[in-house]
Amino acid sequence: MTTAVCPGSFDPFTLGHLDVVRRARAIADDVVVAVGTNAGKSALLTPEQRVALVRGALDDAGLEDVRVVAFPGLLVDLCRELGATLVVKGLRGGGDLDAELPMALMNRHLGGVETVFVAADPALGHVASSLVKDVARYGGAIDDMVPPGVGDAVRAALAPTADENGKDAR
Ligand code: PNS
């Protein structure tokens, strides 16, 4: 049995991520979505929120047999723990390859884990978590780029607190 891991920060999980997980499920017998921390990015959503949103999206998509875990450390340590031999990631273009190739080589160096890249659905080639957050930050529509429930969570996380509005938060 081949266990594959689909890792990412998923801040937030998008329809592009969902497409990659669905395709990983066609490649491997067992798929685990791994919600990690990219040290180079500061997250909008907490790990708990991201795990819950991924879980909801997978259940809605009929992917109940795909597990979701949060991992605080190295991806290769999680792969060893799960007995996973494969990492599956999507590539939208050359920029993604530039970012992903060093990670794939590092994971192979550290843990002998192979990475398989799937070509992103061209219809979702513009869908990136960072852009989704940027659009939402300025009041743009994001609900057709993310699974149900994700848009509300992003908007709530971006909403200014009473403090930031200059009002008394108490
Ligand atoms: O969605 P992202 O930003 O492409 O996800 C990147 C992530 C979280 C998968 C990557 O940064 C990661 O694996 N972080 C865990 C730490 C680690 O294993 N680093 C060394 C190999 S890149």
C-alpha cells in the first residue's frame, strides 16, 4: 500500500488544493493532507482552523477516507511516522517549480521521500492562497475559488477587531 502526503500551509485551502488531493487519491491507496507551517510566511488562520476547513472540504467532496493532520516540524518526520513514501504537490507554473524543487530535493535528501508533481488544472492556475487573501482583504469575491465555509472563515479572520476600529473592546 502506498501512502502519499499532500503537504501545504493551506492558509486557506482552495479549490486548487482540493483538485490536487483528489488527483493524489487516484495515484495512491492512502492519502494524508498535512497542514504545516511555512517558516517564510505568517499565517492568517490558526492550524486548528485550517485542519477543520480542510476536513470539511474533503467530506463535502466525498473524500472522507483522506486523513488530515497538523504537523509542527519537519515533513520527513511526519512521513516516517505515517509510513508515507510519496509527497504529491501541484504546479501552476514556473514560479511554483522554483519554490517546490528545492523542497522536493531537501525532502529526498533528509528522508528518501519522493515528490510527484501534478500539473494544476489550468482553470485554477490563478488560484493561490496568498491572492485569495489579498482579494478578500479588499472586499473582493473569493467564494468561487475556495470550498464552502472557507470564504466566511477568511473574512472573519480579516475583520478588524473592535480595538483596531478605535473602539473599546470590552
Ligand atoms: O503551502 P506551502 O507554503 O507550499 O507549504 C510549505 C510546507 C508547509 C509544506 C513546507 O514549508 C514544509 O514542509 N514545512 C515543514 C518544515 C520542513 O519540512 N522543511 C524542510 C523541507 S522544505
